[in-house]
Amino acid sequence: MVTATEQAAKPRNLTPVELAVLARTFRESRQWSQEQLAEIAGVSSRTVQRVEEGQTSSMDTRRALASAFGFEDIDALNKPYLIPTAEQAAAAKERFDKENLTLKAVCVETGKQLGKLAEMSSGYSGRS
């Protein structure tokens, strides 16, 4: 019997909520206001607000946003994608965690911290 986590994800379009997260993330990463995005995309500010609120949007709106964000394929936000279910994503994360070592990165902000880091790693030669 095949479990839900073993089934292959089926291609599907982004939900309005998923598009909202993407649009907000792309916009904020560029440090644009909703008004700036609207102007660049050629849509109204209210349209951008509706998209970021997770309301439905037209194919033309999604194309305008894709173009504004610099996608080569203006239909990138209209196409179906293989999006794993929550269970599939959890199973993939579990596999990743078993197969990989993840280290916490710490930002070195002072010379004292750098000296301590060098002292702690002085026994490491970098060779296996």
C-alpha cells in the first residue's frame, strides 16, 4: 500500500494564499512598497493589496507581477508546479536531516570573538 508521503506530488497552480506569500516576499526583498510594485507592474495599488491579502487574481495580474519581478517567463505564476504536501515536505526534511549535518552559523562581530573562534579551531588542519 502506498502512503500519502510516498505518493508523488501532482502539479497544481499556486493558491491565492501561496501567491500572496510569494508576492510579498519578492516585493519586500526588493524593498518596494505596494505602490512601487503597482507602478512597475502596471496595475493598481488596490490590485497589489488584494493579491497580498490572498484574494483571487486574474491571469493578466499574475503576468504583470511576474514581469515586474523580472521572470523571463511571464506565465511563471500561472503554471502548475509540483508542490509537495505538508507530509511530503516533512518526510523530505526528515531524510535531509538524517543524511546531512547542519551547523549553526554565528556572526563574528568583534575581534575578541574572532580570536576565540581561531583558538577553538586551531586544532583543525582542514585535512581528512
